[in-house]
Amino acid sequence: MEHPLNTNSWRTRALAASWCVALGIFVMVAADNTGIAQQAPAAGQPAAAAAPGGQAPAQTVPGRQGAAPQGQGRGRGPAPVDTLGAGPWDFPAGRGARIHVSVVTKGLDHPWGIAFLPDGGMLVTERPGRLRQIKNGVLDPTPIGPMPEMLATGLGGLLDVALHPRFAQNRLIYLAYSKPGPKGPGDATTAVLRAKWDGGSTLTEVKDILVADAYHGGPGSPQGLGPASGSYGSRLAWDRAGFLYVSLGDRNYPPASQNPASHIGKILRLRDDGTVPADNPYVSRPGYKPEIYSLGHRNPLGLAFHPVSGELWSTEEGPQGGDELNKIEMGKNYGWPRTSLGRNYDGTRVGEGFSAPGLEDPVVFWVPAIAISGLSFYDGDKFPAWKGNALVGAMRNNTGQHIQRVQFNAKGEPTGREIFLAELKQRIREVKPGPDGFIYAITDETFGAVLKIEPAP
């Protein structure tokens, strides 16, 4: 159920403070190194820097894409194994509901983003740098390309994929990825490319429409709270007017999220060609990047528009506790690192504490953290009781690795939560309803998969 502290009153915040302190102490004492809600470092980094979010070791493919999975040689014990099984499975999904789960396809290496095609197929990104097509339930063995050079280390690589709203007419697709920078090893930023795809294995007219002013991680970069190869954010979402929204994480360097001259830790709003809309909130404000729609974000790993209200929402990973579900509004500041409902990893409070005037509070929060990931809203007909509910993925060992369904009342206030798919013990990177009304989830594993969720017979 939704925790009764998840409201926005100052009285509630005071209660939340004491709640978070107690749980922060619990997390520090009880959790192992993989229990904190950050993401994993690049492969090969010292174990002391690892752990956040229970992140599985990422593929390290510096300066190139399309390499085969690299299951060994990481210095972290035995090679990964496929823990999913073949399925299908029937599971409870809360309050008397039951679901039937089947595997659409396996054979994916750390899948990250998914887009549904008009012909019933799917496009899926793999973080090491491959774009794959699933057609008639079969994974095409030939990746789609060419792909640009990308820094596929840590949590970087090929990230989200989205179709243009008029894809059926113009065949344009959009891909977010980590682009190597000029300052040497580790330097990278978030970029979004646009390309034309005819349904085969070749992209044409490939062009970056955004190269974010978010370079970080190269020699001489300021020291952050974790590896610069994490916390890219990088979700894509379209509004009804045809504007593209792009989320960027703080790259584990929190001060940049409050710097209006940087794209780090921001949600951006663009036209479909990457140019700036004239009504963006900071388009004429000196010292601010004109692409900025909102700021003060830590690691927004989910981005979705409500299908009925048209409101923009985001899921955002907190530090030690304090994962968030936020309603995103133009020009608003979401607090990081000035405020957070989580704690720093040494147990101290973040910035000014749990809340502050002029900064937005989350609509829903999670303490302890679940390593929150993808976000969507259900508006199909296969699960009629779930209409209007938010679906969020979770990736953290012990408290995550499932899907949560967040329920709302008629006023848009959260009233409850249900957990499902926890039995599979898979890191859920993204969850989306398909055009057929069923729900699809992708597992962020070396042996990754696309799962289909239906009502159980």
C-alpha cells in the first residue's frame, strides 16, 4: 500500500524526516555493498566503488559498439549465468489479480529501451551499442546500423529509443546514447541522434540532433560521488504537440544539477529537429541553457506522459533512499542536491534536508530505495482495473527487482501500490503497455529478455 507519508504537506515532511532517519540507519547497518540505490561503476573499477542498486556488471566496449557480451575477465567472480528460465509463469499481482508471463525473446545483452512498431514488431536497444528488431516474436540476428561511436562503459552506451510521432509517414527514429568527448578516456556526454529506418538492417540520414553540454568524466573532471560512467538518465518522450523531451542524469556529480549553464541533471524540451521551442521557460534568460524544461534532477530513468491528462511524469533514483515519482512542470526545480528524501551514503542529510521552499516535492517516494527505473501509465483494455495506474520498474537487490503499480484517486493523489513479477528476480529496466493492451518489460541482465504480461486465464 501507499505509505501514508507520501504527501506534500510540511507536517508530513517533518514525519518523513524521522522516518527516513530511522530507515537510513537500517539501510546502513543491514545492507551490503549492493544495496544502495545508485548504479554500478564501469567494469574493472575497484569493488569499493561498486554496488549501487545491485547493478549487474556492465559491458565495457570503449570507443566502439556491437561487440559480443563479455562475460568473463571482470575480476568479479564467475561469469554471469541465465537465471530467468524458459517460462511461461503464472503469478499473483495483488488484490486477487493474477498474471501470465511469457518470454517474447531472450538473447539480448543489457536491453535498455523499447519501442513498438506499427506492424506489431519492436525495436530494442542493447547498452553495449546494438539496435535490434523483434518481428513476429523472433529476434533478428542482424543488428541495425550503422551506429555512431559511443562510450559503452559503466551505464553508458546505447540507451533509449523512440519513434517519431509520424513514424508511419516519415520513418524517423530517435536514439539516446553516450557520446565520447574530446578530453580523453572517460569523457562523454549524452547525445540524441535521428535516423531514417526502412525496416531492414540499415539506417540512413543518421544525424545528431542533440549533443548535450554535459561532458564529464575525462581527465581533470571534478570529483563526484561515484563513477562518471553512471547516472546518464537518457529517456525520451513525446508530447501531444510533437515536442521531444530528454532526461539527463547528474553523472554522479551533483552540483551540476543546479547549474543552469549545464545540461547535466536536467530535462530538456526540443523540436523534432533538435532546435529550441520559442516558449521554453529559460529561452531568453541569461546564463541558462535554452533547452532546459526542468532542473534539479539526480537520475531520471523514467519519462512518460499520462495518456489522459497529458501531464509529464518522471521516475528518479535517489541516493540512499528517496527514489521518486515526480510530476514534471515547466520551469520547476526538483531539488537535487539541495534536498532529498534519501540520505548521503555516510548517513548525513542531503543539502538543506528533506524539503525546502521553492523546490518541488515528489508525488510518491520510496524509502528504502528500489533503484527505480522505467515508467509508463496503463491505458489499455486488457487490465481494466489498472487504467490510469503508473507502472514503474525496480532493479535493486532485496527491495527491488520487480514492477510496482501505483494507484491514484480521481484527484490524482496516490492511494496504493502493488508489487508483481518479484518471483523472477530480474532487474526491470523498462515497463510499457503495448498497442495490444498487454504489458511488456525488459530485463537489464547480461542474459536479458523481453517479457509479455497478460491476465492469467
